[in-house]
Amino acid sequence: MMQRESAVRLWFDMWLRKADLGILGLFAGDAVYIESWGPEYHGSQKIKLWFDEWNTRGTVLRWDILQFFHKGDQTIVQWHFRNRMEDGREEAFDGLSLIRWTPAGQIRFLQEFGCNESRYDPYREGPVPQFREGSAAWF
């Protein structure tokens, strides 16, 4: 379990440092990575391309790991994420990553699930829900 947690910490650290510290070794050649808002990358080369390209447009400010859960060849990571894009827009949300591992300890599959950090109680004023105006978050 410690090896898997170290691998996840390395992945998050790569984003925080904007540096490829071994993407092709971390992900299996046929890995699949699904972001919480829709994009899907197939293969470690495509994951590396996305990482390199994204880091020209944005900066990850925080990616804090809150806890890990392990079962068989799977790990779930609970985290908090914050970034700033080059246009000045900032995004932050809570999330989970579901990870499946190869027998050799590489990531074979990773799917993110996001949760808006701007939460509220729609029943605070009574039994009729009061929802916020505007569109829902992108994930």
C-alpha cells in the first residue's frame, strides 16, 4: 500500500512542480485516464502529452491528499484541488480518484470524480428548496 500511495504522491507532486518526474514509468502503456469533467486520455504517451500541454496554460496551486482507501488492485484517493489558468481564472474543488493498478505497480486506470466546493443547504429557509441561480458546475 505504501508503494501505491508514494506513486500517487509522485503524480500529484509532478503537477505541483510542473515537471515530468516519470510519467511513462508511473502509467502503464495502455493506461486510461478520465478527468472529472469529461476528457479521456488513452495510453501513457497521451497522458504525458496532456500533462506537458496543460502546464503551458495553467498552474496547479494545491493538490492535497486527504485520505487513501485500498482494496485488492484498487485505490481510492480523496483530495482537494486548486489551480490558476493563464487567463487568471481559478478553479477549486474536492474530488476522488479511483485507481486500478497493474501487478507491476503501474497505474492502469484512473478516473476522477469532482465535487463543487461551493456547497449550500437548499432547505435552510424551510421545506421548499431554494436553489442558487446560474448553471451547475462543469463536473
